Amino acid sequence: MTKKHKKVKLNLVGLDGNAFVLMGKFQQQARREGWTPDEIKVVLDKCMLGDYDHLLRTLIEYCDMNEDGDE
């Protein structure tokens, strides 16, 4: 069974594709939604364990892309 985890409300479609921009947007939205610094760090550290495709897959895993954040 797949483990469920928290997600932020962030649609990555249409954002600047730069890896640092994407991670920054994730971090901003996670903070707005009350994530702890440790929870955010876990996701960002996981993003940096591989290449750009790995980063995107990781962010998609932790984002609810059906809704926009407070942009």
C-alpha cells in the first residue's frame, strides 16, 4: 500500500522551469500552509538526490496540482 503524505496546493504548470525557482515556490507555499522547516527540508533534500527529472517527479509527488496556491 502506498504511504500518503502531506501535499501543498501548488500547480507547477506554467512556472519558470528553473530548478531553484521550482523548489523556492514549493518552499514558499509549504510555509504558507504551515509546514515545519524540517518537513520542507525533507522534500527539498529528496529533490536534490537526482537529476532534474527526479526533482520534478518529487515535487509533483508533494504538490496538489489541481489548485493554485496564494499566487
